[in-house]
Amino acid sequence: MRDTGKAPASHSASQNGALTQASGGSQSETIRAIPVRHFGRWVGAVLAVLAVALIVRLFALSPNINWGKVGHYIFSPQILLGLRLTIIYTLASFALGIAMGVIAAVMRMSLNPVLRIISWFYLWLFRGTPLLVQIIFWFNIALILPRVGVGIPFTQFWVSTDTGVIVTTSVAAILALGLNEGAYMAEIVRAGIQVVDYGQTDAGLALGMKRPLVFRMIVLPQAMRAIIPPTGNQFIGLLKSTSLVSVIAAQELLTKAQNIYAQNLLTIELLIVAASWYLVVTSLLTLGQYYVERHFARGATNRDLPLTPLQRLRQQLHRISLGTSNRVSAGR
């Protein structure tokens, strides 16, 4: 019985030794990993490239587009003046929109029911009507209020003037764009503030901090992480929405282009010029948005910083070079 008991033990030991030797031999060999071939990706990429090439060829070789005129008007003084006014309208309207958005957001979160109702009505009105209608309305506000003034009610200390003198075309454009933007910014600001846990406000108050200091030092820096991304998108959208003020003949980029092609009938060429400048400015704003988001994302331990465009380019080049080297090694 003892001999039969020892035999399996020695047999298993020899098997373990053989397995160890075999595993040691396999570890010394280089593992050749063959990447999975994704034929569907390549087919989709080829079809996409062909479609883009067809569209580019359609426009580049079209006999109805005079590309020489596009290059001639791209830096035209009138076009550049319209671009400058577009940027001014965007900045002024966005400043008004942020101010109105913060005020409306604070009123919306107020314990005062009257302030909450007024804020709700403002959001309901300006988000529920088309921006184009609002632009035309503010341009024709003099039909409702022929004169506007300031002073002390029921006294003679009152100064008034014609509404058309104050609400010019530019003022009407900025009012319409800014008030409309403020309605959307109010919801963005309110949502960003509500993301921050209220317990942090309680902790700040328990430390003896005043509510304004708690909001400025604790709540707002954390809320900005949720506010900045949609705010950047709103700013870019506002830049493109300035083209709507062309209906009231505000001399921004699209209006300048329309004035030129109304004289020389180069409609498509001037529209391409205007679209090119919109693309340039929105691309620069998108680039700036990356860095603003990275700045306010510092200190967030639950997520990585967004990649900059240069880092994205390096990552794509690294993937392409890595995929090429893998295909070469697999071919060998």
C-alpha cells in the first residue's frame, strides 16, 4: 500500500517538472501578437474620403464659382469692417447675456416667490419666441414707445427723447441678442450652481464665512466646471446668430457681403467669403474653449483634463505610426 501511495506522488512531481520546463521554454520565446483586421473601418474610411473628395471637386471645379473673386474679397475693407462689427455685437450681447443670466438665475433660486415668478416669465418669454422675431420687435420698439426718458415719477425732474435716437439698429441688435442669450445663460448658471453639494455651503458657514465669501471661494469655482462648457457653446452659437440681424440692415459681416453681391451679382462668392470668416472665428473660439475648460478642470480628481488640439494631433499621429508598425511586423 505504501508503494502504491508513493508512485502517484513521484509521477505527479515528474509531470510538474515537465510542465515547468515547458512553461519556461515558452516564456523565453517572443510572443507574436497579430492585430485584428477591421475591414469595415477601412471600407467606411475609403467611402468617407471618396465622398469628401467628390464634394470638394464639385465646388473646386465648378464653372459657376469664381474663386479668384473669393480671394479678392476675402480681405476687402468692407468685409473686414463687417467682421469687426460682428465681433463687437457678439461681445456686447454676450456681456449683456451673462449679466441677465446671472440675475435671472439668482432670482430663480430665490426664496421670494415674486422674484421666482418674474424670472420664470423672462425665461418663458425669451426662450419661447424665435430670435428673429425678437430682433424685428426691438427694431420696431418705437412703434410702442415713441419716447423714453428717465427721472422722478410725478415730478418735473424728467428727461425724455425719441426712442429712435436711443434704440438704433446696433442697440436693437445687441438688446435682442443679449436678452435672448440671457434666458439660456440663466438655466446654465442655475444648473451649474446646483451641481455643487449644499453641504459645502453649510461647512463654509460653520467656519464663520459669510455667504458671499462662501459663494465666491467655494461654490463658484466648482460650479464653473459645469458652467464653462455650455457657456462656450453658447458664445460660439451667439457669434453665428449675429447673422440674423441682417434683416434689420445692421452692418455686420453678412450684411456687408449682401451689399456687395447686390451690386456685382457674385452671390455664391460673397457667401463663401462670409462663411470662411465665420469658420475662422469659430475655430479660434473653439481652440480657446479647450484651454478655458482645462483651466477650470484643475483640481478635479474624478476626471482627466481634456486634451488640447496639439495633444490630440500627437495622439492621432502616434496611433497611425503604431498601427503601421504593427502591420509591418505582422507581415514579416
